[in-house]
Amino acid sequence: MMTEDEPVVFVIDDDASVCKSLMRLLRSFGYEARAFHSAEHFLEQVPFQGTGCIILDVRMPGIGGMALQDKLGKTEDSLPVIFITGHGDIPMSVQAMKKGATDFLPKPFEDGQLIDAVVKAVEKSRQIRMSCNELNNLRMRLDRLTPREREVLPYIIAGLLNKQIAFKLNIAEKTIKVHRAHIMEKLGVGSVAELVRLAEKANIEPYDQRS
């Protein structure tokens, strides 16, 4: 996986003159820019795991822009997409935006419009990366829990006392106390409230006391 700290803007357009002009514009504003003449060409590269965005033409031979957006959207840390097109219409732009595109610019557009769109997309990418990094860190901490600690966790975040959990799981209360301490330590939290917030981020459901 390629990981880069500075934002990278990927330009995907089958028109060589468009790629050339966009690359010149982006580099004049200090962005690293990389051009691809097709969606297939872009997909051949090593997956990019840094901050950036994609400037994507809607209509291209082979895999079109909308189809590529669908492919890229299947990953949780996909790069934001800015569509550019000389053939777009309102339904197409609505569909693209619903699927997560940050902008849909009809050609011809002003240089300032594109740069504004890139600034917005790169900021969104940074937010995505931060969320993904936070989630990955959380998963690593959760992986440190033993199977029994994972079993106890939903009871703790449901607000049950040690003796109640012990009764539910048919375990000694002092053992539950040890498990609780280990869970808090391994997950780096100091209170049940923090533990609840962490569990929510990890989509861990509390024990249903009605069951």
C-alpha cells in the first residue's frame, strides 16, 4: 500500500489535453498531481492509502466515471471524487452526489471552481483518514481482549454490576471484577461512560436486559 502525508490529486480523463491542463493547474497551486488516461489504468496502480482526491471524467471508453465511483465506494477509506463532464445532466449529477461525490462540474469550468472543489475534497479526505485511523486503532485495542473479556464487555456497557454479570455468566464475582479491570486497561478508558462511547464507535451492542 502507498501511504503519503501530502495530498495527491488523481486526474482520470481519456482526453490527453484535459489531463495536461489540469496537471499544470494543480501543480501551480502546490498539489502533487498524477494523470491516468483510463479507469483501468488507475485501477492497475498500487492502492493509495493517503490523503487526496480524484478528478474524474464521467464518459470514458471502458469503465466510465460512474462505474469507477461504484467500485471505489466499496472501501471505507475511498478518496473523494470530483466529477467533470461535458455531457452531464441534472439526474446524473444528483446520482453522483448521492453516492458521495463532492462536486459535479460541467465543462467548461473556471480554474477557481476546480481548485475550490479540490480544497473541499482534500479536507473531506483528511477527515476520512482521521476516522479510519481512529477506527483501526480501536480495532487493535479490541483485538487485545480475550474471548471471555469480549463476552463480559456487553454486560458492562449495559450498566450491570459485577454481581449481576457474575450471576448471568455463572462466574465468581471476583473474576468479573478482574475482567472489568483488564477491559478498562486494555481499551485505555477510565470510566464506564468512556467505555460506552468506545463500544458505540465499534458497533458493539450492550447486553439486552430484557432477554
